[in-house]
Amino acid sequence: MPEVEFLPDGKRVNVRAGLTLLEAARQAKVAVRTRCSGGLSCLMCKVRVVGGVEGLTEPKQAEKAKLGALEAQGYRFACQARVTGAVTVELPEDPLKAAIRAQLKRQQEEEDLW
């Protein structure tokens, strides 16, 4: 059974070959943002493959078209990439967490001025 690792949490899960990264994430209880539940219509489930790219199926033409230049940077849609071997993917930071982190950083910088 192929192993999928999800960064930055480092969660790992062994999955049956042929499952999508989205299904693997659900098995690992890792949140991947999506609205369409795997229809390649919301474009929210982008992940970056950082290891074992050969452990995924090749992207189909529809996925390639929607990824554009991001494909060359290692991005895939979790709802489309099927696991065939060991792979490590990096999940993007949740936008709400990113906004909160940025606000806290600004506040800290303001406090440092005093």
C-alpha cells in the first residue's frame, strides 16, 4: 500500500493504490479545502508535490489546462491526482490562518516600535 505524507503536519497514511490525494487526505483526517468534492470545478484543492511525483498518475489535459504554469512548480489538484506509490505533498496554509498570522505579525511590529 502506498504511503502519502501531508506537510506541514507530517501526517502519513497508507492508502489503496488508485485513490485520489483528496480521498487520502480524508483518510488521514487532513483538511483539504474544496467545494466541489472532486469535480475539478472549484479549483480549491491545489497541493504541491514535494516528493515522489512518480507516485501519482500523470495529469490529464483538463487538469493541465486549469493548472497552467503552476504545473511546472509541482502543483496538482488533490481531487485529480491518483496515488500509485509513495508521495509527499505540501498543503497550502488556510487563508484565514494566514490572515490572522499576518495581523499578529503587524501588531508585534507596531509594539516593537514602542
